[in-house]
Amino acid sequence: MTHTDASPRLRTLFVEDNHELREQITDLFEEEGLSVVSCASAEEALQLYAAGGFDLVVTDVSLPRMSGVDLARAILRSVPHAWVVFASGYAMGNELSSFGPNVRALRKPFELEELKALAQEIRGQVAAR
């Protein structure tokens, strides 16, 4: 089942330093109805996010210089209810609870059903704003 035009396209900022992986995951997100802007660093992501217009930030945890965790903290300081999803190779478990109500994690490689469920949850919250 793919995205239908009846539900809103989530404007997504995707941060991944691996070029090939960034392209593959961007394609997957777009198939699920996410409108994606991607970049390779947390610093670039902060500039893009500051310009506005994003419903969701998906970030790799391990980025050069500034980590995805530091990126999330910076975004959440200015927008405490922002949606942030960590893309990680390991389960983050209890680490997520300190970030706030709209922070989730997806393990790489992404399970399609998990991605669909998460996108639906976020669409419901965004539509309720």
C-alpha cells in the first residue's frame, strides 16, 4: 500500500552523510508520501530547518562533526514539540524519553511497516494542528 493524495504530504528534512544511503532512503520516503529535502550534515540541516516549512526531521545518529543527537537537541530547544526521528543501526530504547513527546527512532534498515505506521502517526498530529 502506498501513499494516497488524501492525506497530507509530510515535509521532511532528511539528514544522512552516506550519499548512496541518502538517495535510497529518500526514494523510500517519497514512495510513502513524504516530501523530502535531504542534506549530508547537521550544520546544513540547522540552516534548512531555520528557514521553516518542515513537519518532520529524520536524522542519522552518527554524523561527522555535529551528531544527529546534538542536531535534535538544537531543534527541540527552539521548537519543543518538533517531530524528530533518529535513524540508527541500534535500538535507542530509554534514550528517547529525555527528548520529548515527538521523538522516535527507526532502526536501519527500515522496516516498511514501521515507516508507514510512523508516517501515519505524524500525519495525524500535523493535521490536528
